[in-house]
Amino acid sequence: MDDYSVVIRPIVTEQGMHFANVKGAYSFEVHRQANKTEIKNAIEKIYGVKVDKVRTANHKGKRRRRGRRMGVTSAWKKAVVFLAPDHHIDLF
């Protein structure tokens, strides 16, 4: 799997920016079949940083109603990447 297809997009939220400043933890939406090793290698190659550890979470799609019909939003995978103390990612 290509490095740029593993990492879909960074998740930029107020809480995420707080964790980035305090703990060096950054959140990304990643490909659903990507494992922790692939995520680590992709982040290190794309952003040029040293990754300490990776935590992942699978988010199931939620049921949503549109008129009379019920549907389901897409499921996705989130990765929280912890960097080495002397590294950081400039998202802005």
C-alpha cells in the first residue's frame, strides 16, 4: 500500500491541537486495512518525523435518517500518533 493512500487526512480539532502541544500526539484518518506498522512508516516518510507509538480505533458508521429512508454513514479508522519528544508536525 502506498504511503499516501495509508494516511487519508489529519484530524484537526481543538482537543487534538491541545494534545499535540502537550503530549506530542497527532490524530489522522487512515485507511481501514492499514496496520500500526504501515501507519508509522507512512507518517515518518510523509512528515519526516520519528514516531514513538501508534494507537488506532475503528469507528463504526452511524444510522442516519433522510426523509423516510434509513441509511448508514461510512465507517472509518482513526490513528493517534505519538512522536519523539524533539519532533513535531506543523499542520498550519
